[in-house]
Amino acid sequence: MGKHGFYVWLSYGVGLGALLLLWWHCWSTRRKIVAGIKEFEARRQRRKTSKTTERVL
């Protein structure tokens, strides 16, 4: 284990795990936000086109 003791390596592992968990959380949250924005825009576009279609009929 080199010059470091067990608890030092354990803290390195916990720190790395926390960073990976933080990265995964940010990535998944961003995906949800982007998906929500795309769905909102699609819904807005559908409402816009349905209003113009009703006027034509």
C-alpha cells in the first residue's frame, strides 16, 4: 500500500466514489431536465398547430 495506511486509501476510495456519484447524479438530472424541455416544446408546437387547424376548419 505504499507509504499510506489503510484508512488513507479508504478515504481516497470514498472520495472517488462520492465524485462518481455526484457526476452520475448531475448527468441523470440534466437528462431529465432536457427531456422535460423537449416535451414542453413539442406540446407547445402541437397546441399551436391544432389552433391553426381549428381555424381552417
